[in-house]
Amino acid sequence: MSDVKSKIREVLAARGGLPGGIESLSDQSDLYAAGLSSFASVQIMLALEEAFDLEFPDSLLNRKTFQSVDAIAAAVQGILSGAQAAE
């Protein structure tokens, strides 16, 4: 999971537009409280889809999914596990 979180942090650093940067935040930190905008969350979703070669289902397109690095990692892991099970 640490590789997943590292990649998520790279995407957040590149696309998140967080005023204080992702480096100062823990995996549990509220990204919206840290300055993540709705527009940036869409950019992050698209970048994550490309980085992990997956597609977020409509059921995960909500604020809770992108609330923290942990939440994003759980969503990505769940999608990847489901994709692998479907293959």
C-alpha cells in the first residue's frame, strides 16, 4: 500500500494545488481543509486514473473518496482488487 500512497502523493503534489504542499500533511489529513478545491479533485481523479490505469466508478465520485490520502488509497486499492478479480 505504501507504493500506492507514494504515487497518490506524487499526483497530489503535481495537481492538488495545495497551498502548504502535500509534504506537510499526514495520510489522514483532510485535503479539503488543507485547500483542495473541487476543480483540483477532478484533476486528481483524472491523473490517478491515468497513473493506476483504472476508472473510478460513479459511486466513488464524491468528496469522501478524495478527503485524505488514506481515503484515496482505499478507493484505489478497492478498484484494483475488483479489476483483478474480474480478470
